[in-house]
Amino acid sequence: MNKGNWLLLLAAMIWGMSLVAQQGGMEHMGPWSFTAIRCTLGGLSMIPLVAFLDKNKKKAENNFDWKRTLLRLSDLWVCHRKCDI
């Protein structure tokens, strides 16, 4: 199997496991709380990825622009919230 097939398999496994986790989570809290926690965790999980991509993009600069990164993540969170409602 090539790299693309492995990535598709990984995506399918994550998708399947997330549905089970969502059903279990919805038994213990309301839909708004669950969505807020899910969006927060999704945004927090993006911080290392954005930091890594920014470092690769700006190899000449050693300073990391946290304001720009947080602005990108907040935009992502707002767009995600608009799609969820």
C-alpha cells in the first residue's frame, strides 16, 4: 500500500472512532456543551500543526508570531461554529 492508502485508512479509522465517542459524549452532556468542548479541543489540537507549518514557512525568521497564529485559529473556530449551527 502506498502512503495515500495508509492516510485514507487512518482517516476512516478516526472517523469511525469519533462517531462512537460522540454518541458516548452526548449521553453525559447537552448538545451545546458538547459542541463547545469539541470545537475547543479541535482548535487546541491545531496549534502544534500551525506552529510547525509556520516554522517551515519562515525558516529565515526565528521568532514565532503567536498573535497571527491565534488569529488564524480563532477564524477557524468561528467558521466551524457557523457551520455547526
